[in-house]
Amino acid sequence: MKKALLMSSSRMGNRGYLEHADEQLHTLFQQQPLEVLFIPYAAVTNSFDKFEEIVKPAFQRLGYGLKSIHHFSDPVAAVKNAKAIAVGGGNTFALLSRLYDSKIVELISQRVNGGELPYVGWSAGSNVATPTIRTTNDMPIVQPPSFNALRLVPFQMNPHFISGKPAGHNGESREERLNEFLTFNKGEELLALYEGSALYVEGDKGTILGEKEGLWFHAPDQTETIAPNQSFALETIKGVK
């Protein structure tokens, strides 16, 4: 059965890296003694080594091993042999471009959707788990071969959601940006997640984890909340036709 944990963020409030996500990660990995294959391709200003150094202690603290894919000479073989996979945050365009360069987009999609290995992503790692990266918040610093992504869920997501505008900000709010997407892509819907929240996927069902509700955007200026710990059918949220 397909299992995935799509987290909005690596941090919540003033807590440390992934400190808010202990129960969420245990929900996915079930405290099994496994080594997780880490994909650091979203890193831009940090090296892959540095990114691994940041993430590894958070997993080890919970009893999970972690090794970055950049230590393997053959990324395709690394994914084929992986028992679990984690995709970190950073720049979504850089991440997807490097996934294509490594020729592992379809392989990850097949293995996770086929129930062969659990997947956890946060921020950019959650963006690439959707059909496309069209609802990322990131700047397109590089052009990937396609916006098409892993399609672990059938709909778009928007991590790091924050409502309204900071004082003195005269640009568009997140709601306005997402309304633009929904206006231009009629018939599609999306799920926005506040920081600290996550979407847990098990088969064709989804559950919002964390303290905050999920926001289901039906159409411009039409939203509905999904309460934490409330299971729903993934197909309820309309995706790419």
C-alpha cells in the first residue's frame, strides 16, 4: 500500500529542525529499524554534505538511519535498492531539475505509488510529490525539463501557507496567488498546509497531521477546511484532468 508523508515545513515556530515532526515520522515509518535514502537536491546555498549533516541527527534521534544519495555512484541503483526515501526542502525548481538529471523521477513515482517504499518530503520535497510544481512558492532559478513531478497525490499542494499580508507588504497575498492559479486552471483544486502540518497518505486516503487544519481551495475565493486527524478520499480534491 502506498504510504507518504508530505510535510509543509522542516520547522514549526521556534522549534529545531524537524522537532515538531516526531509523531508524524513515526506514523510513516512505524519505528522500523531502516535506513532512509535522503535526496538533498533542493539545496542551493548549502552543499549536499551540509544538508545531510542537518537532517541526519533528526532521523537518528528517532531511531532511523539516513544516507544521502550523493554518496552513491549510481542514483538509479540507489533508488532501486532503497527501503525508504526522504526528500528535503529548498528550491523546488532545482530539486526537480536534478531529479530529472539523475533519471529517477519515474522510478521514485513507480516505487512509491506501487507501495514498495514509504516517502517523506517537506517543503520542496512535498511540492514534487504532486502532479506538477506549478503551486510552489519558489523562484524558478533553473528550468527543469518539465514541471511534471512525482504524482504521489492527484492534486496540487501549497506548503508554508500563511494567510494575509505582513504589515507594509504591498504585493499579493498567498490567497491571491493561489486564486490566480485556480482562475487560470479551471476545474483544478488544491490543498494548502500551514507550517507544522502534514498530509499523511495511505493508499487512496489522506489525513491531515499536526495542530492546524488543511485548507481546501475549490475555486477562487472558495475554501473549505479539513480538520486534523480526519480521513478523506484523495480523489475528493480535484486534480489534473
